[in-house]
Amino acid sequence: MSIPISVLDLVQIEKGATSAKALVESVELAREAEALGYSRYWFAEHHNSIGLASGAPEIMIAHVANHTSRIRLGSGGVMLPNHAPLKIAEVFRLLEALHPGRIDLGLGRAPGTDQLTAFALRRSEQALTGDDYPQLLAELLAFDTEGFPADHPFRKIVATPSDVPLPPIWLLGSSGFSAQLAAQVGLSFSFASHINRSIAAQALRVYREQFTPSDTHPEPRAMLAVGVVVGESQEHAEQLMRILQIGFSDLVAGRPYQMPTLEEALQKTPDPLELQRAQGFLGNWFVGAAETVAAEIRALAEESQADEVMITTALPNQEDRMRTVRGLAREWGMPAPVEEDQNVFTPLTVSMTE
């Protein structure tokens, strides 16, 4: 039987489109993923980007949870150093109270943005340069378990709602540091191979070998996150890859960017030097028809001994995104789509022409 497969949504805004359109399409894609049998649907935290519609995954989780009924919703992730641990504890306890048993809290270490924007978020040079992620994580866990030492000033603080625990926590990362920290504290771990595919198997092996059981996690739980570009054929997928080449070339050059349409991308030739610099991103993605991509993901998941897989795509066009989740669901051996739950709220109608 196949291991569970899930979706990470970056909420890309296709060039010429609006954030309103991208947000409506995220709801549609989440509902499709639920009908197809995907296990989780997560949202990332990114800032200072004209090409992404969500800087607040907790809002996307709450919104999409109201338009679905079964699929787990979560953050992939909330960037812990950008926020006070108490605030995260209260936000995700509230989400868990609103949607019991359907919420995941994925935590990241990176700022999810450039250094200037990170400074604007964190408000001090000390917070920007200090590596206090383990301490912030310990504080978050202490708020959840009321585990502060007797002499700690935060011991008297109760995170609200007080009668609801935090949802399951996943540490996210693309390095050996995150793998070791997740193992040390006894939490689930998701490795971002779409950022650093070359060490995915090694990082997940380190996590398993060094895992220390905790009260909430007696066994390790490892997820492999992968970036995919799925076309109707290998040739079509390679054409679609031009979209990422243009977009990531703009990214490494420091230009504001939105992923172009395929038509626009095919009319452009990336700057050779910028394209070479972008290879650090581009080389991590699986590119091809659904059958090929699924086989390659399975091979890396087996090598990594992953318990779950999570796919993401930087393609902004909804037709391409739908092809991705449908094609990989088919190749993953998922059952046929189930009937839509009639009790789920209907998505709000938002103008696409604003």
C-alpha cells in the first residue's frame, strides 16, 4: 500500500492575475485534493513577494477548513523566529478548537523572506542575527504543556483556549540541523527536498538514527516534501519548466517576480548567468509526466525511508495545478474521487477582474 501523500500550497499568483483569483483557486485545489484522498493540505509563510498571496498560513488554514470536511490543514510552515511563541500557541490552539483533529502545526526556522523584511518582522538586530530557534521551540512547547520551571516568569501565563492542546507539531527543514533538532526533542520532521534534494536521504536517516522518544511521539515520523512540475508528457513538462526558469532567475537577481504564463515564458530567454545561479533551486524539482514523476518520488521516498510524501509545485496556472494533483493521485494508486460533502460551505464568489 502506498504511503500517504499530501500537498503544500504556495498560493502562487500568475502574472497578470490577482491575489483574489489565486486564493479562490487554492480553495478549489484543496477541495479537489480532499476528494482525491490526499492526507494533508499545508500553506507556507512568505513575505515581501508580489508573486505569492499568503503571508499568513493560519488564515488560509481557517478559511480552507471551512470549505472542506476531512483533509488535514496545516502550516508548512509558520516561521517560528518571526513570531512570539505565545502567539503561535494561542493561534493554533484556537484553530484546533475550531476544527478538532484536522490541524497540523509545521514550524520553520528560516525567515521566509529577505533580510530587510525579516528585520521588519523581528524588530531588532539581535532577533535577526541570533540563532535562538531551539529556545523559541522550547518556550512554545512549555506554553502547551505548562512546563516552565517554577521560577520562570512565564509560568503564570496560560495560553488560550486553555482546555485545548496544540495540534500535532512538525519541524520543517532543509538541513541536518533541523533533522537533529527534531530528533533531539522527539517531534515529527518534514524535509524540504525541493530546497535541498541532495541531502534528503541523509537528513532523514540522521533523524531516525538520533530520534529520542517523547511523550507525544514514541516513534519517529518522517515526511519528504518534493517539488514537482507535471506535464501531459515529458516534452510538455520541460516546456512548463521554463516558467520556473524565468521566475527563479528573477528571484536570484533580486527583482520582484511573479511566475509568468507559459506563453510569456516561452517567448523569453533567461539570462545565462542568472539561470546558472538559479540552478540551486531548479535542480531540486522532479520534472515529467505524472507516471515518471511518481516513480522518481517513490524511489527517493524509499531511499529516505519516509513515512509520508508532500508535493508542491511552483506552477501558478490552475489547470497545471489540477493536472498535478489528479495525475499524481492516479499514479499513487488513490481511489476514484469521492462525492463532494454537501454540508461543506460553498466558496465565496470573488471577482477575477479586479
